Amino acid sequence: MKAFYEIQARDLTPESLRSAMDSRGYALIRGLLPLDAVSTVLGDVTEVLSSAGWLIDGHDPVERRANPSAACGDPDPRFKKVYQRVFNLESFHALPHHPALRAVMEMLSGDIVLVHPKPIGRLIFPHCERLVTHAHQDYEFMGGDPEFFTVWIPFHDCPVEVGPLQILEGSHRFGIQPHQREGLHVPEIPAGSEIGSGWAGGPVYAGDVLIFHSLTVHAAAPNLSHQLRLSLDCRFQDARRVLHPSNLVFAGESGKSWEKTYAGWRSDKLKYYWKILPLTLKPTKADLIQLAETAETPEARARYFRMVSQID
Ligand SMILES: O=C(O)CCC(=O)C(=O)O
């Protein structure tokens, strides 16, 4: 596997970033985020994990020493309960809005950037093959306009044995690649069938961010350490481009809501921030109302109904 293409944050220019994104479909920016911003999230997340019994007693929670008997992952209800507490953290939502990251995303998406409001937290126990993220393209999951970018941010140093993300260089040039869905909780591109010009990987350190295009194929390395791997991934786009409304609401059956997410926050600054942006939703609210009546299965109709009820 080749080493990541990396740019030091202090050397980054709009031209170097766009050129990497066009030719390789990604760039690893070293040292972009201040360590205190990242370690605040690490502290908050590990406090939740420690109180849930996921970490071994007698160690500082920020060491992330995994309790093997607690190992779980999505869609296990035990995982979802703890994940919900992580998702509700104010610091978890604040990190993607860090001014240093926003300035970089403006280089790619222009001056009216939409930070998608639902970052995804990854709480990856070691030595659990079933929890390793397999090859996929984010566009397959997010819809909307393919001109969006994902940013992967570890909350701690992530040497290769802790299972950082890997990137299939140049894979964004081949359109949507076939994903297998049958029998899988999460669709993936079957191993060996992904198209690109070679996998790239290597350690990613606290403060680094890995940015990639929505069509860039990526996968995680297995976590072969004794520690949990903790990271988030969030998505950014020009706010004037089309957005799928599922990226703004909670379409599943979990009963999640923005009100519940915000319940313990101290500041109002990042609450509902996207509502003042000139967003173009596709499907539109009118389309969703129709789909809530006409979609093929009762589950799909209920899903559209939940989306309609959360969009105003
Ligand atoms: O962190 C992971 O394991 C998966 C991340 C991912 O798939 C993404 O950032 O889109």
C-alpha cells in the first residue's frame, strides 16, 4: 500500500488542495486542527464510554483501553444507546465547525459552505472484524449532489494498528461503483471489484484531517490494538447545491430529534444553523408528502412521513 498524499496545513493553498482533489480524490492535511479542540472531544467521548463500562478500570479514559466483554457495534441496541449519548455531545458537533476546517472547506466548496448537521461518530472496538468499515463511496449513502466532500477526523493519534481510514486513490474518476446490498447491514463494494489506482494509507495523527470526494472509495484498516478507535466523519458542500433532506432529519425509528440532541447544550450558536442557508432539497417537501402516501412498502411510507414531519 502506498503512503497517503499529505500536505502540511501551513503549506496548504486553494490550488494545491484542488489539484490533489482532482487528481487523487483526497488529501491528508497534517496538523490542521489545534490539539486542544480535538482533545476536548476525546475527553467528552471517553467520559461517556467509561461510564458505559466500555473501558478497562484503572486507566485514564483517554487511553481508550477497551473492555473486550463490552465489545459491540451498530446495529446492536447496546451500541445505539451509548452512541446516542456521544451524538448528543455539544463538542462533537462543534468540531466540524472549527474555523480552521471551515477555511479549508471554503477552498473546495466556495464561500457559502453547508456543514452537514449529522456528523457520524465511529467507536470501533479492537479485534472485531464485523465492525470494520468495508470499501464504499459516501455518495451511495448520502444522495443529493455528488459534489460534496467528507472529512475524517480522529480524536487521537491513529497508528496503522489502531485502524485508520484508507483511500483508493483516483477512484472518484469512475462514477458510482456497484455496491452489494443483499444480506449486509451496510452496503459495500465487493473486495477486489473496486476501481482506482491503488490503495493509500498510513498513520493519521490527532489534529490531521483526511478530506475526500463523495465518489472516492475508502475503507477502514482493522483495529488490531487494545484500544478503541474514536473518530468522526462529517460532510461539506456548497450550500447552493442540491441536498437530500435525509441529511437534515432523523428518518429512522429511533425517536431521535434535534430537540433531544440539544437538550444539554450550553450555547445556542450551532443549533439549527442550516435553517438560514438557501438550501435546495431534492426530493422537495412536496415530493416527500407524495412519497409518504405512495411509496411501495409501509416501512418506506413511514420513513417519508417522519422526514416530512421534521422539515418546515
Ligand atoms: O471510520 C470509519 O470506520 C468509516 C468512515 C467512513 O466510512 C467515512 O468517513 O465515510
